Amino acid sequence: MSSTATAHHDHDHGHDGHGHHEEQNFFLKYFWSTDHKIIAQQYMWTGIAMALIGGFLAYAFRMQLAFPGKFIPGYGYMSSLEYNAAVTNHGTIMIFWFAMPVLIAAFGNLLIPLMIGCDDMVFPRINRLSYQVFLLSSIILIASFFVEGGAFNGAWTAYPPLSANGEYNMAGMGSTMWVVAVALEFVAFLLGGINFIVTTMSSRAPGMRMWDVPIVVWMIVVASILFMASVGPLIAGAVMLVFDQNFGTFFFNPQRGGDPVLWQHLFWFFGHPEVYVVLLPAMGMSGEIIATFSRKKLFAYKTLLYTVFATGIISFFVWAHHQFIAGIDPRMANVFTVTTLIISVPIAEMCFLYIATLYGGAIRLTVPMLWGLAFVAEFLLGGVTGIFLGASGADIYFHDTYFVVAHFHYTFIPIAIIGFFMGFTYWFPKMYGKMLDETIGKIHFWITILGFNMIFIPLFFTGMWGDHRRIYNYGHFPELVKNEIMQDLRIMATVGLLIMLSAQVLFVINLIKTAMSKQENPGPNPYKANTLEWAAPSPPGHGNFAEMPTVYRGPYEYSHPDREDDYWPQHLPPDDASSKKADGEKADEKADDKKH
Amino acid sequence: MNETLFPHVVDSINLNTASASTYAGDIDNLIVIVAIIVMAWFFAALGLFLYFVVRFRAKPGQKAMYIDGYNPLHKRWITYPHNAVLLFDVIILVLAVRVWNHVKIDMPEKPDMTVEVVAQRWAWTFTHPGTDGQPGTKDDIKTADELHVKLGDTVRWNGTSRDVLHSFSVPAFRMKQDVIPGRINSGWFKTKEAGTFDIQCTEICGIGHGVMRARIVVDTPEQHAAWIAANSPK
């Protein structure tokens, strides 16, 4: 199948009138490319641009919450409807236009062909189409801010009847554009996901068995399968919603026999697996980084893989825990409480396996390692606070409070923000052939983490003490203004956000400084890591590898007792001279036997 | 009656309001028990994690250990916590389901009062049964944004919405239930403290969501009788 991919590729460029090795013009190279690395860059930088919009919206509404009704520098005065639109689009953008494109699409595209040792995706032109559809969806979403009535304001979950009727949400055009943008975006990720699954199944380098596939690739593939299996109902729901909005149907209109709760089921049947769709790639990257910088084999690779499969399967049976108090049959809640608590087991086990991997390591706290470790530490808190919400009896009180907001930001910020930074800093030398500045990187890391915790730890408390979500000014609720500490905590969260946002200036400075620097290329393998992407030149050229690699062992053979070096790249033939034993081949076989 | 589902350790976890229904204490203490369990896990895991990071920092010339994790001697360090997580999940599950069933499934068969709750953008309308205690009769008392109940009464409510989704939430009672157009959703509470408490809409319902509040007044029997007398339709 690998040869098929090559054939596609050559054909494609032949069609453009360019030879395989000729320089392409700027437009064709960066905007019309079928190269997985360029498409990864397109997804990544579009995602970053969208994250800036999402971050700005967060700034605007957190300022409104801390100083209600006051002028917001850079924004102006915020109305109640604008507030609703800001929280709606903050959520939508951060999940669908930042977490998804960066974690799945960008890192999936960048890493899968490089880590499994092939020259490109199996369907490069579908891959190009995927990004183009995604770009179109981003443009539609941004355009929705400028139509009459403004952007959609019915929360990122878009519950009808509010979302289905322009009279109710006062943004008829904006809400249709929102639904269309989301649906198109799903089409883009379906096209990408097909590539990820088929490429991993069919284009692995010779010698790479399923057990030799790096864990991050496995996790992206499982995430793509989850996405593919869960998104159908929501796309169907989105079509029904657009029809309800514009063509007078009443799928979700109870006055005419429809059912608004139906949408909630369609949305969350997708929405909960979606959480794991974005979690798994970040979890996988963290695993790669922890193995590399602790010079350790991942603890129980197969068990880790089974927990990934278990999480994926169980994630299809937990969706109604978002709907405990939404008016579903209360007896159903008990079923979903059971499944929700069960899913804590594989997730907890993943964290245990990572902690166990650190044991006995030779840990180097580089910037990517700091991000990788912070992912585990912060995600732990997000994970355990989920138990409060999965326990139905406690959810009666916590549902739709800031406790929920704090909980899911403790999962989504490790996933999206920390996940992006760990992947970006770790594979930066591979992508650009330069090393980022470690000192600036560490300062950036610590200030970002400080700001992040300062936002959301206070919100656990305001939530526990009654602040509920999507309220533009708590002054209207007597109980919520009785104690001054409530407002102090809201201000503290806003200050935390300002700290976190301003820390990103350091990241930009680091990028500029690195781009300007005339440092030497660090070579293909600056971290002395094992996986195949480090066998390719930095940055990899068209076709990735100078010589297509053959795989001889698993991806995490760090600190192997039979070897002097503390790493053992997957592609090195067993009779490599630096191996201590003359009969290296036998040693390798033995290592393999042990593993299986 | 002040019976509880299980022994309590705290009175209220809400700084801003009382624990004013009979089941509020159960919900609060369920939350406290969950908090004790999961925070113990969190700090244990985080502590071990940080200890490993500090303890196993790279030292010059020292190679990391080679552990594949399949040796039963090593694997048990995952298996034991795995089983323990499962055990604690069962404990949480049993308590959570007991509380849930008590609050959401076991509706009182003979409530002292039945109120009708109607939400619309962005106000609450309440129909009290009046002097005869029967809803749907001529002496019903209709109010907007103020619900009056008698201290110690078991109150059942039937709620619906006229337009979009809303949520009928009384934080002091730890009670919350979405109301949906075209359906009737029910809930109950039994008051145990007199006072005036917030009713908050907790489901986004459009431009006025942030001002959609009402008050629930828990009267002493004498106050309640006076209120009914003063407000009964003539």
C-alpha cells in the first residue's frame, strides 16, 4: 500500500506540471500541497489563529465577569447577548477549531507518516481537501460574527428550541452559519481521519508490527475511529437543526410534535466520545515525551493500549451523564452513573502507567518534558473532579455551575493548551531544523501554568458556592452578591487569565528569537530518541526519509541492558557496531521474546 | 423528620445560602465523601508523581532502569491501585444512587402541597393551591417570580416551559431540574428552614438568562396562613 501512496503522490505533482524534485512556487507549496507535513502546518497555524480569537473572547467575558458593566479595553462595553455569543463561540472555537485541528489534524498529519516510516498519507489529495474544507468552515464561523444579529449565542451545546428559532436567540443567520460551520468542520476531520486509519493500517515500514507502533500513533488512530463512529448522529442532527431554523420543520419543536431532548442525545452521543477524541492524542504525546526524557521503556505498553481501547469503547455509553437533570427518565441516570464511574478505571490506569514509567528513570526536565509532566499532573485534577459530576446525586447540585466549568477546563487546558505546547516544543527541531530557547521556554511554561491554575482553582469554589454558568452579571442574584469573597474569586480568575494570556508573548518572543538565530541544524535526532521520525532529516524533505527505514524493534527500547547507549532507535539493524554483544541479532530476538 | 440517608459530617457546603431542604444535607455530605475519596487519590498520585520526578532526575553516568512492566512483581503496582479505584467507585456509586433515588425517583405520594411552575423567557409563574389545598380550583393563587411555601411542608411541583429550555434551581435546597416545553417534569422538596431563597434559571435561555431569577419564601405556618388570606382571589 505504501507504493500506492507514492504513486498517488507522483501522479499528483505530475499533474501540476512539476517534477518531483523541482521547486514549486510559493502558492502551490504552501496552499495547494498534498505533503502531509505542509498540511500539518496549515492545520496548526490556522488552529493557533483561531485560538487567539477564542482567547480574546475569554478575555472579554472574564473582564465583564470581574468588572460587570465596565468598559473592557480592546473590546468596549459588553451586552448580555454579546456575552452569550462570546461564551458560545469561545467554547466552539477552542474545542472544534483549536483542540481538534491542532491535536488530531496537525499532529496526526505530522507524526503518523514520520513515525510509521512512510513517505506520505495514503490519500494525499483527500488530505488536501480535508484542510480546504476546514479552512472554509473557519471562514464561515468568523463571518458569522459580522452578520445581522451577530454570532450564535445559544451555548456551544446549541440546545433547541433556543438554537432552532431566530425569534428566541435573536441571531437567526448567525446560528445557521454556526451549525453549517460545525458540520463542515466535521466533514474535514472525517476526511483526515480516514487517512490516519488507513495509513497506519497499511503503510507501516517493513518490520513494524502493530505492537511496534508508537503509542501516540495508536491513540490518534483510536481517536479517529471514535470520531468516525460518533459523528454521524450529530451531522444528522445538524441537518435537522438547519431545517428547523430555516425551512419550518419541527424535529425539535414540541409545539408541533418534535422533541428538544432528542438533540441533546444526538449532541452528547457525539460530544462525550469527542472528549476522548481530543484527550487521546495529547495523552499519547505525553507518553512519547515521558519515555524519551526519562530514558525509560513505557511501562506495560500493551496494558496502556488496552486501556485506550477500553476507554474508547466505554466512551460510547456515558453520554447521558450530561443530561442527568435535563428531564430524561431518572432511572436512566443510574445506568449512566455506573458507566461513567467505570470509565474512571482505564483513565486512572493510564495515569498510573505514566507515573510507573517515571520510576527508575533518568529524568531530564527539558521544556517538552515539563509540558508533558504538567499534562499528567493537571489532568489528574481534571479527572478526579469529574467523579463529583458523574456521581448523579452530587450532580444535582453541581450541574451547570462553575464547578463544571473548572472541571472541564482542567481536562481541556491540559489537552489543548498544554498538549499543543508539548507537541510543538518536542517536535519543533524536527519541523524546522532549529532548537527553541530553553530558558525562555521554561519561564513561559511556569507563568502559563501559574496563570492557568489561578483561573480555575477559584472557580471550583465559586461553583461550589452557587455561581452558575453563562450569566453575564451575578448582581441580579441576591445570594451570589451576599459575600464579597465571591467577587474577589471572580476577579482572581480574571487576573489569572490575564497572566496566562500575557505569558504567550514569551512564546512569540521565543519563536522570533529562534527564527532569527543562525544556529546550526541540531541534526536528525537531538533528543537521542527511538521512534522513526528521528531517523528522517530535520526538517524532512519531500518523501520524508533519505532511505526508507526498516523496523527491528519496539519504539521504547531506552536504557537496554545489552547496549551501551541509552537508546536504541527502531530502525537500527541489530548488528549495529555500538551494540555491546557481537550476536546483536539474538539479543534483539530475546528482547522481543521478553516483550511478547 | 430529620432522618438522613447516611451519617453527616458537615452542615452546608454553600457559603452563600442555607441547607434548607431535608435532602440538602444528603447531597452536601455525598459531595464531601466524594471529595475526601478523590482528593486522597489525587494527592497520593500527585505526591508519588512529584517524588519520582525529583528522585529519578538524571545523574551523570547513571543509566535508567529497564522495566517492561509485564513482570507480575512490577505489574502489581498497577493492578492493586486499579482494583482499589474500582472499589472506591463502588462506594461512590452506592451513595450517589441512593441520594439520586431519594431526590429524583421516590416522589412523595401524598405531598402537603402541589405547585405548578411555568417558566417563560424570562420569568417564573407559580400556581399555589390556595386554601382548599387542591390545584386547579377557583381559589388558586397565581404569582410571578415569588413562590410561597409553608415550613415543614412536603411540596411537589410540576413544571413546564412556554418557549425554550429553562432550569428550575433552588441552590438552598440543592434542587435542580430542567423544564421543557411540551413536557411536565416534576420534583419535590421538604423545607426545614424558614427564610427567603434564590430561584435561579440555570439553563441558558437567551438574552435575559442572566436576570431570570425568582424568590422562594419559606413561611412559618402563621405567616403562610396570613399570606394565603391576603392573596386569595376574592
